[in-house]
Amino acid sequence: MDFSWLSDPFYQQYLWTGFVNTLWLVAVSGTLGLALAVALALAQIQGPRPLAMLVRGFTTVIRGTPLLVQLFFFYDGVGRLLPEIPGVRDSLIWPLLRDPFFYGALTFTISVGAYTGEVIRGALLSVPDGELAAGRAFGLSHWQILHRLWLPRALQLCLPTLTGEAILLLKSVPLVSTIAMMDLLKAANLVRDETFLVYEPLLLIAGIYIALTLILTGVMRLIEHRFPGARPAATRRRRLLPG
Amino acid sequence: MSSYQNAGLLDWAAPILHGALVTLEIALLAYAIGLALGLLGAGTRLSAWPPLRALGTLYSTLVRAVPELLLIILLYYAGTQALNALLNALGDDTHVEIGGFVCAVGVLAFVQGAYMTEVFRGAILAIPRGQLEAADAYGFTRWTRFHRIVVPAMLPNALPGMSNLWLILVKDTALISVVGFEELFFTAQQAAASTRDYFVFYAAAGALYLVMTLGSNALFARAERHVRRGQPGL
């Protein structure tokens, strides 16, 4: 094991850029994805039938195809067609449309929206009717019931599942290294190409990911605890095999 | 223009369908091995002997904390080297080159086993204790208890998780294309690059994956009805 390359500021720069980009991508697509998820869930529960069916189909397609294929579809497939639309090259958003980060964030936002949308839909449906009826009895408006009662209760119910989704998002970030975005894996691959070390850079970022997963789990657990009225997860364990 | 595109898609139809077949083969084999690894893993995690329990926990925790793509790249290179080192240590000087297929299956099965460990562990823990005690009271051997009581009783609990993992596995096979193994998505990438028709070929690849996942959803729904037979409806 040779980790002497770590002292080279050049490689440190690679890794730092990759690290920052990784976190940035998780933050952007996590936030936008959660917002999309709530919208998709509400569209399925309360939207008009055609819209609900459209969202249902969209969710099925996204959840039924590999994320890597979606990433290439948006980056290479859609991304190469965009310049053919007249006027796009001169528009203000053109620099954004050339940036791999944009396609990474777009793909991950859609993916988080589809997967988490199902989680939130289930949670919204499992909020007891009586609580919403109580809101109506107090004369709350439709919007007030949604953002004061229904949504907070649903999020509280599905927080542990959201933790899992957040970790899945973090672990899908290395995929963007395939569309030439500088994430941790891309950084490691550059180091590997230049130092001819096969394993060390990969093992290092594996370690970073394990640490990030632990930190993310800790942060989410903190949020779970701070959430008003959250029930502590059952932690009782029993051993059965072999009896 | 459009006739040229159609010709492109038709020319590539056979290789892409063959790629889809390879993808299915990899997924099925890796799933079978993953199931076995998962049962072993759950066995070690529930073992009464602390070192064995620690080993099982280490396996499932570490593998699940590292991104699949990273693991696949790491194990892809490490697998060949480890096998050669092992053969050399055994006094065999031949240098073996593991085929991409074996490597792909091995890597995916190793990852799958870690997730399967957790599914089986949860499902086994959910079996009412009395059922296992009843088996013991009847003097069942451990093997009889395992395959007559534990497996049938845990399957209804495990099947939703198993079906989820199968879907994840089918989608994860696409990651193998990153290390240059010719499965469905790698073939689609080649087709897209040679015809410059990225949109069409990536959409086609996506559609094929969708057919596979939707098809297996139907199969798993049937399997779930079967293992839940005799249980009150949910």
C-alpha cells in the first residue's frame, strides 16, 4: 500500500474538488428531488385522473430503468439534441446546458423524485383521516391543512425511509464520473492514471464514502430526534439462530 | 434521415437483444449466488458465536456503505489479481485471466449477498419464536428445522425485499458496462456512438430494462401469492 501521493498538493486538489462536487450534487438533487417527490405524490393522490396516471407512468419508467442509462440518456441523448433547437446556443441557459453537473443534478433530481415520491405517497395515505378532519373542523384552509398537518405528519412517518433514500443518493454520485464530471471517483481515476496505482486511490475514496455514509446516517438520526413527536425506532433485538 | 435512423436501429437490433440476454444471464446467476451468500450472511449475523457474528456484520455493513460502482471497479481489478495470487501461493504458476462474465457475476453476487443478508436477517427475526421452539420440542434436527420451518415461515416476510433486490440487481448490471464488459448497455453505447443516434439507442436500452423489470414484477407478485397461501389477506 502506497499512499505517499496524498502529500502531493496536485492530487489533494483533485480529491478536494471531487469531494466538494460530490456533496454539492447530493445537496442540490436531494433538495430539489424532495420537492419534486412531494409534488409527484400529491399529483397522484389529489390530482385529476389523467395527471395521476401520467405521473404513475413516469414513476414506473424511472424506477424500472437503470440510473446509469438515464444519466446517459439525458447527457448524451437529450444533451446532443438541444443545440439543434434554434436559438438555444445564444440563450442565457446555454452555459448551464453544457455543464455535466447540470445533467447529473437533473438525472438525480428526477430519480430521487420518483423513488421518494412513492415513499411520500404511502406516508401521506397513512396519516389518519381523523387528524385531517380535525383540521377542517378548526376551519383551516386546504393549503393550511397540507403544510401544517398533512405533510409534517407524513414526513414524520417516513423519516427512517428517507434516511435510506438519502444514502442511496449519496452512493449513486460516482455514476457521474462516467459523464466526465469531477467527483470523488473521477478524482481517484485521475490519480490512478497518473501514479499507476491500481487500488490505493479507490480504497481511499471507499473509506471516504463509508465515513460520509456514517455521518449522513448520524445527521438524519439527529433530524429524526428533533422532529416533534417522532417515535424512537424499535431497537430491541433478539437472537434466534441457533436456539 | 429517418430511414437511415431506422436502418441503424435494425442493424443493431440483434446485438442489442443478445446483450439483453447476457444481462439476464448475469443477473440470474448473480441472484442465485447472492441468495446463498445472503443465507450464509444472515446465519453468521444471527450466530451465537461473537467472532462469526462480527464477520457477518462487517461484510454487510461495509459492502452496503460503499457505492456499487466503486465496489464493482475495485473488485473487478482485485478479483483477477487475488485469484492469481492464490494460484501462485498454491504452487501453480499459470496466469489465469478470469473472463468478464465470471467477474461480473462474482462482483454483483458479492454486493447482492450483503443486501440479501439484511433481508433474510429481518425476515428470520420476524418468525414467531414459538414456531422454532415447537420445532425443537418435536426433536427436529437443525437442518430439518431450517428447511421445514425457518425457510417457509420467513419467505413471506423476505419476498418483498427479495423482489426489490432483484430489480436493483437487474439495474446494477448496467454498471458492468463501465469496466468494458459487453452486456445490454455496453452494446447500446457502442451502437449509439457508431450511429451518432444517442437518443434512440439509450431510449431503446431503457425500454428493454423496463420490460425486464416489469416482467419480473409480475413473476414476483405470483410468487408472493404462492408463499402467502393460507395466510389471512393483508
